[in-house]
Amino acid sequence: MLPHTDADTFEIYLQWLYTGEIVVVDQDDATMSHSAAFSDRAAFVNKRYRPLIKLAVLRDKIDDKALRNAVVDAAIQVKSSTKMVPGANDLTYACEALLTNSTLRRLLVDLWTQTTATATEPSRHHFSAGFLCDMVLSMQRRWAAGRPKDITFVEMCVSRAC
């Protein structure tokens, strides 16, 4: 096993090598009611995104392009199947653990920015400076593509990061 790689992450990696599938949760834990308590939903989402982030960290260590693509595809599948985005803790972890040019890091920030950024108050979350910078860049990309602006939110986030 590689140093600084936990056993669960390495197990998911080995399973992917042999089967071509990334499985991060048990079948018994495959569904969650949208009416469930926020803490239950947060744990549900964390069980899906955190292992993918850890797998992406491993991918950065071993430089496996096929694994990078599989992890990104798995993250898209999580978003599609749960209709939920990673929480602040997962985003902070991703921004601290993944390389700045990581495809998964950019995807997770973009998912959060597209679905949550304009509907939440920044003071309700504790974001890392890395996430806030990535979020501003994501919003700039959205603005350049002609999507709606939310300058107040960005200003609040930038002031918190500085």
C-alpha cells in the first residue's frame, strides 16, 4: 500500500482495477429521503464524495489518467443520482488535498457554485481560502459564459478569504 493512503481508499482502488467500477457505499445505504434531517443528508452525501476525493488524491500520487476519468465520472454519477452537491467540509478537504489543477477539484467547486452558491449565505459555512478562490474563478467562468451574476455573494466571500 502507498504511504499516507488509508486502507479503505486503497480497497476502492483495487476494486476499480479489477472490476472497472468505483463503489463507495454499500447497497443498504444506497438511498436517502429528501425529507431526512439535514445532518443525515450531509452524512449521506459525505459518504459518497469523500471517498472519491481520497481516491483522487491517490490518483495524483500514482498519475493514473484512467483513474482520474473514472473518479470524475463517479462524482458526476453521485450528483446525478442524489441531486446533492458536496458540503463545505468536503470542498475544503478537496481544496486542501488535491492539486490545484485537479479535474475533480474543479468539478466539485463548479457543482457547488452552479447549484448552491447563489442560494446560501456564506457566513453559514466555514470555507477555506482555497475553496473561496476556486469558487470565485468558477463564478468568473460562468459569467464569461453569460450566466447570471451574483456579485454580492462573491464580494462577501472574497472579503472573508482576505
